[in-house]
Amino acid sequence: MKRALTLLGLLTFGVQGVAVAQVSNGDFESWSNGSPEHWTTIDSGISVDVTSSQVYSGSSAAAITVNTGTQSSTDFRQTVSVIDGETYEFSVWIYHTEGGVAARLYVDGYLEYSTPATTGQWQQLRYSYTAGSTTSIEVGLRFYDQPGFDGSEVVYVDRFEPTGSEGGSSGGTGSGGGLSDLSSYYQTAEGLTGYTLKTALYNIIKDHSAQSYSDLWTFYSEYELDESYENDGSILDIYSENSSGTDSYTFTPGNDQCGSYSGEGDCYNREHSFPRSWFGGAVAPMNTDVHHVFPTDGYVNGRRSSYPYGEVGSATYISDNGSKLGSTASGLSYSGTVFEPVDAFKGDIARAYFYMATRYQNVISGWESNNTYGDAVLNGTHDQVFEEWFLTMLLQWHQEDPVSQKELERNEDAYKFQGNRNPFVDYPEFVTEIWGQ
């Protein structure tokens, strides 16, 4: 049986009834007599030391030495309260040195594991927690020895968030405008707003490592699995997933790739949510950018074609999960044919479009005339990018369908796959900072 060693922390709560979700000394910058302030080690299964040699942000981090022959769980705690209905965004950065120990995030229960084989670099564990009652909870890490554990191993821990005193989630808006308390990945965007912020984000994410078109199949087989609904290991397809009931059909990773199709359920393929005809065809790196290319039912993908996303008034086609094709609803300020995904994935698509507008802002102003439907959506600029009707709809979709745990995990997987992130999944606040309400 694997030995479990626990690093647990608890969050504090703000004043005047405002949810502040703050980890005291979560950045491990404050130490007294060799121990991190506000943290208490109860057992001897782990030892905690300050380090300046492996730091994610700031000037110091915690070096957690996991020892053998100790009690089955070892705690490293703070005290916290949470309020019923409030949402708290927890995250922590982990650096493995040997790969013989796995870290598992704990937020009022055990969640995702780190990847111990990923040594010599920082990786993030995160979770969005909504309190079911006004109570105290525990958050932190639990360590599990893996095959090859030699009895003592150092794991570095840094930036246990949210920290700071601004209130709200990490990355919240400070009193001077702009976003503050960003992770080091977004450090150069800190404090910026508007299109200046957008340009800073472009410079952060622009140099991703383009993968091959066939590599997308591998990504889907490894990472695009249904762990949110039926949890059956099938491909999570936004055009066929029934978010409130049983799916009409499922796809087996790798086995049910298109191919050809004659109807729904035949196979899944690679859907460019931002149609490739809009950016000029099978052009790198847009054609294989996983942040906007999703696995979907081939037949439904074909029905969507390269029509804009929109809200349907009169449907000419409805897929098994309720996705629609048809004429636009009144009030959308567009009169053409549109495709409407189900509500559960509208925010995902909106954030994929905000990503495309940012990642390709150096070229996207020239895409307006590539395709009639693209012209209906794009306004020929590199800053606003979208026509008013479409931007208004994206902002609404983004607000009404917030970032899910699946989206957070997919963003992390995409980062491993091609080396850049979708900023609007990491920090949804960026959307309104750039494009407004």
C-alpha cells in the first residue's frame, strides 16, 4: 500500500462579509527560525526548509523533504473559513526533483495529481471550489511515494494561491485598474488594461510549438476524455455531449476517428471552431492550434460547415444533443445562417475565440476577406477583431458559461502539448479588461 504524506493548508476569510480567499504566506517569502510563517508542521514525516535555488516567483520557496519510515499522514496547516455559495480559485506550483513522489491537490477532498515524471520544471495544480456551506475546510497537498522512491526526496512548493490582500480570486482587479497578483507566466501583463493588455498577452503566447495535424488525434486520446459527465473514458465531444442526461452515442478514443460518415455517431473528427477557411486554409500554426480545434462528431461538424456561431431563431437542423443550425434569432443584428452549440459549451467557444483574437493579432486583420462567413464575424482590425454583434454575443456566452474544471485541465494539457496557454481560461477577468462588459 502506498504511503500518503499530507501537506495541508487552510485559508483565511476577509472582513465585512467579503470573500477574500487568502493563503497567508502562500508565496513562502516570510520565514522565522527556519520555518515558514503561518504554517505549522504537526508530524515529522516531512521537513520544510527555505530555498532560493528553485523558486517559481518571488525570492524564496518551500523545499519539502519527504522522508520514509514516518507516520502515514503528515500535516502542514493553516486555518480557514469559507462562505456558502462563494467560489475560491486555488492553485499551487510544484517542482519535482527525482520523480519518486507524486503530489495531490487537496481542497476539501482529494483532487488531481501532479506528474512526478515531469522533473526539473514547474507544474501547476489548481481547482475552482464553491463552498456548499459556511464552514472551515482544509486545502493543501498530499504526497504519495511512487515506484523508485529511495526514502528521501525533495519537492519544491511555491505560490500557493490565492494570496495577497486585494480580495477576490487571484488576478483580481486592484484599485488602480488593471489586473494584479498574476503568476509569473503573465508577469509582463500585470497592471495593464485594454488593448495594451491584449498586446502583452500576444507577446506571451505567440511563440508556441506548432504540432502536426495527426498529433491532434494523440492529444484527443490522452486528454479529451469524458471525465465531467458520464466519466466513461469516451471522447468528450461538444457537439454530441448531453450535459444533462445520457449521451445518444459515444466515441472510443482512437478507434472511431473519421474516416467517412453518413450520419451522427459514425465517427469524430477535428473541428476548427474558428473555421480554417477564415484564416486561409490548412495554414500553420492556426490549423493545428489545439486551443481552438476540438474533437466533434464528424456529421455535425459537417453541418456546422464554416457558418458563424450564433443564436438560432428557426432551426433547420438539431443534433442529438441540441446543437442547432438555422437562421439567426431576432435581436442578434445579423441575418445569416448560424450554428448554435448547447449552453454548456458556449463559454468554452467564446474563450477560444478570444484566444484566437489575441494569439494571431499580428495577422488577423487581414483575414476579413478570406471567407464570406468570416467577413460577417471579423471587422478587419487587430484590436477589437470582431464585429459588434458577434463580440456582444461572445461576451454574453463568456459570462453565462464560466470556466469549468474541465476547461482548466484542458488548458494545462494544451500547455504541455504546444507550450502556450489560453489566458482567458487562466484569468477570465482579462476578457472584460480588454473588451469591456
